[in-house]
Amino acid sequence: MKHPFLTLCAIMILSAASEDAAAQLETNHPGDRISGRHFATRSPVIATHGVAATAQPLASQIAIDILKQGGNAVDAAIAANAALGLMEPTGNGVGGDLFAIIWDPVTQQLYGLNASGRSPQGMSLEDLRERLGDRDSIPAFGSLPVSVPGTVDGWFEMHERFGSLPMSDLLQPAIGYAEEGFPVTQLISHYFGLAVQRYSDPEAGIEETDNFFSTYTTNGVPPAEGEIFRNPDLARTLGIIAEGGRDAFYRGEIATQIDAYMQRIGGPLRYEDFASHSSDWVEPQSVNYRGYDVWELPPNGQGIAALQMLQILEDYDLAGMGFMSPEAVHLMVEAKRLAFEDRARFYADPDYSPAPIEALLSDAYADQRRALISTTQAMSEVPFGDPSILEDGDTTYLTVADSNGMMVSLIQSNYRGMGSGLVPDGLGFMLQDRGELFSLEDGHPNVYAPGKRPFHTIIPAFITQNGQPWMSFGLMGGGMQPQGHVQIVTNMIDYGLNVQEAGDAARWRHDGSTEPTDPISTGGLGALSVESGMPDATVEALRELGHQVTVQAGGYGGYQAIWRDPETGVYWAASEMRKDGAAIGY
């Protein structure tokens, strides 16, 4: 018989060894690549007939299947997006909004779609303030930040203009997976756990959470990695849309059910808000950066901020400064701080407060803003600019390209992860909470008004060269998106990284600028976060320049892209390691 003390010693030794092994796993570095940059997680996916890059491998495969069935890139993007609403509900779904940039090879031009929804028509600013009581901002969750979901209308707008296969065919893969189930991926399982914590908090102020827990958990337990998840209510909803089209969602059974649900819980959104909804085709805006035209959509989104940053940066020799050098990172951060103060001051629903886009993107205004930057010290305060003097002179992204040259850059989100916490009775999806991004400040361009679109963070991007498509790309993550776009552009154009390396490289993120929800003010120094792959020497040098730098994981977005070789027309696709996704081609 073993002595109890010796047994206890053996258990303690094994336990210590297990802890050491776990700690070692966390500190060990990945294996070495024998080609390409050492930090890249894999090679780009290269194909000729078609490619798709999404945040979920099964959704990417659905897109490829649609292409193989004769569908085009728009068909494939719609099918993949519908599947992502099921497979990645922690970031998107039919309860959210959508923006897209589409390259049409027939007309040889870009088309922009703003499929974002508006606030309730029956709730005035005074009504909202009365509902808020002593709160000085719109809450993140519950019914007050819910705006009309624009995604489904966005699908039908794209499909009517460019689609080829029937919409019922495009929604069938998502319907099948919703009925039969699919295994939950690693990161989505993690986000499900965070959502359960968030919506379990009584302080969140959500009027009703039973539907969330019955739809997305088993007795309050979120699905684990590898667990089969089904959503029969969403299968039914998608089936209604497949059969009845756009009107089924905005004027039929689904709109009626959401109206009844909102009345049951005391929310302000009504059937009339759905019935009057429409998307807008908009003109993408661009600046030329070192011979490449970088395209973003105009407000109410924040894409213009990325273009403002590039306008400021073009006057600097970033390539000569070196990849991830403190000099280059410092200038990019300062450009971000300047652009974001203008973002807070000028970006809003253009139907209510048109932004002076031409002036904001002008060379003269970039010169004016660039003059505020010091190469030796971070700005202690950052004012918003005055372009008027020049007027006279949590989210998913996917991209698909097809054999005819059509390319789609699409981003879609519920905001705040899964959204408001509200799942309408029997529909299987959560309503977005994008209305949190309205300001309550009288006179602010982004102040709340009935029937108004809130400021938006989700932005697709596109690059052309000599009038031809060069890259379709996007990067998720709230305020990270414009600064992430700029890092991708500079990684490829200034530093020569390929489409996969550009996304896998370590990133920085600056927070603390004035927000579009704040009273108009001057932004302070803020905080700069960097990933562990940023060189130690760069981190220390940035601190010496005055930046408040923290090295931490998380919060740097998720990226997918398709680059088109201008010489051969071959597609190179990438999906980065920060998400569960995959790029697939054929």
C-alpha cells in the first residue's frame, strides 16, 4: 500500500509539472517559416476562377459552392453573409446593418451601398431624453439603441442590380445549416461566453432576455468549441425571406412579429419604421496614395477617416523610415488622432448634416492638419479642423471575387458583439444596438432625431490602380477600422508585404479621441495599444515621444482581403489568424 504522504507529494509534483507545461505553452513561439515573412501564419491562397475570404471556413466554402453553381461574386457574398449570421451571430446577422463596395467588370466602375437603418420615427429627441431619465448617454443594450435592420434590404438591392441566381438558392445553404446544425468554432465559442456574461448582467437594462438564452444557450450554457449548434427559428425566418422576398421582412410577417415584440416589451420601434426603410446607392470616395486609389464610403460611416489619414501620411517617407519603426508608427498615430477629431465633428447622416467631404480630403486641408504634427513629440491635445476655409477653392467582413472579374467588399454588423440583447419572439436573430452611437448634444451633427441614421463604424474598402481593381479588403473592430485600413495599405504599398503578411503583421490601436457621441471638444493624448509582435525598441521609443503605450492582446480587428495581380488577373486571398476564418479558391 502506498504511503498517503508519498501519494500527496507525487500529486503535487505532477500538478506543478502540469502548470509549468501550461506556462511554457503560453510563452513558446510558433514554428519557423522557410519562405515569406516569419510573422505570416500561412501563404496566401492563390486561384484563378474565384476566391472567397470570410471569418468562418464553412461560410467561405458556401461562397465557393455558389460560384461553382454559376453564381457571381454578389450571389456568393449574399450566401456567405446569410451563413455568417447563423455561424457568427456574435458579430452579425439579419438584425444588423450592411455596407458594400462592388467592382462591376461590365461597367468598369465601383458601386457603393449604404444599407444602414434609421431610428424610430415615433420617438423624438425629447421622448428619448424622457425615457433616459438622468442618464446622459444612450445605453448600449435594450430597446432604446435599436434601429431598423438594413441587412436584408441590402441583400436585395445588391441582388436586383447584380445578382444572377435566385435568392432562394442563395439562402438555402444557411437554412440547411440552421436546421441540421454546424460545429461552433473556437473564437465564436469564446464570444458566446462573453455574450452570456453581458446579457446576464441585471445592470445591462435589457427588457427581455429569455429569448436570447433559449435561442443561443442550453439552460444558460453557451455552445462550446466543436459543439453542434442549431437555430430552427432562424431557418424559418430565412425561409420566409427566401419565399417572400424583401417585403416579407419589411412589410410582412417578420416586421409584424418585431412590432408585436417591441410593443410587448415597451420598445419604440414599430412596423411603420420597417415599411418605410430603404437603402442608398452612394458614390465611393477616394484619395490617391502613391499611385493607388484607395476607396471608402461616405458618412454616415467613418471610412473618410482612413482617407484623411492617408492624405496626411503621403508627404512622409514611411518606407525610408522602416517597417514598424517608431518614426513611422508615431506619424500614423498622430494622423489618426487628427482624423478622428474631424470624425467626431463632421461625420453624420448626410440627410441631416452633410460632411464637407471634398474639403476634408483636399491636399490643402491635409497640409493644414499635417503642420500640427511634431516628429519629436506626441501632441498633448488635438483640435478638430476647420475645412470651411477651403470650401470655395463587433462585426464581420467578407470579400468574394469571381471568374469574370467582379469583386465584392462587404461588411456587416449588429454592433456591441451580438447587439441589443433582444431576440424577437420566434425569429432566431438579435436586433442591433447601433443607435447607441447617436449624440444627445443639441446642435451636434450626429444628434439623435427620429428617422435618422446613426454614425456608423463598419466600413468596407477597395483599392484600384490605373482604373482597374487591385484589392478588396476590410478590417473589423469599431474605431480600429480606419486605422487598421491605413496599416494594411501602408504594409502593402510602402513595405511590400503580400496580402496575407499585411494582415498578420503586428498592429497598433489608438483610443481616447473625441467620439461622435461626445459633446464637441478637443481630444487629449489618449492611449496607444500595440501587439506583442511590435519591436521592443519601437515601443520604448514611442514612450519617449510621449505616447502612453500598453502591450496587450485583443482589440485589433479581423481582416480578409483579395488582391488581384494586375499582370495576370490571378487572385491572391487572405484571412488572418485573429479570427476563425479561411480564404478558399478554385
